[in-house]
Amino acid sequence: MPKYLFEASYTAEGLKGLLKDGGSKRRKDLQEAVKELGGTLEAIYFAFGDKDVFSIVDMPDNVSATAIALAITASGAATIKTIVLLTPEEVDQATKKSVKYRAPGK
């Protein structure tokens, strides 16, 4: 199943909700939303810096990953950046594919 990294930044409204509900409730809510779309939450971490939350999820496909990212962003509580994660084996497969590519100016 494809794996995704979600980087989230809370809005002021989202931070108020976090202060009210706490981190464990956020994990539970995300876990339920991901499960509803056929995925699983592997990990969630809160962080210092310009990103507040990092989540790794397994989702059935890009459409499902996009659906959850859209729902979170549409809530107004956070903005999401979605990163598709690849296994080393997937990178091995990619290196074996022949691609004809001309760089600009070459």
C-alpha cells in the first residue's frame, strides 16, 4: 500500500482546538479518518518549527490521500503538504527503467 508523509501546520483556529482536545485526541481523530478511507496511521509526531505535525500513513491510492488532505485543509484548522514516500526497492525498480531525457540546453 502506498505510504505518505503529511506535514501539517496549524492555523490559529487549529491551535485552539489542539489546546482544548490535546494531542492524543488529534491522533485518534486522524486514525479514524484514515481508516474510513481504507488506510492506516503508522505514526504521528508533533514538532517544533514551521510544521506542527508529521504523520506517516498508508493509503490505498493517491485519490484517498488527496481526499484526506483536502478534508483537513478545508476544515480551516491546518494546511497540509503531502509527500509520497518510496521504499528502497521501489527506487531500485526506478533505476532499472530506461528513460530518454534531454536536459534543457543540451
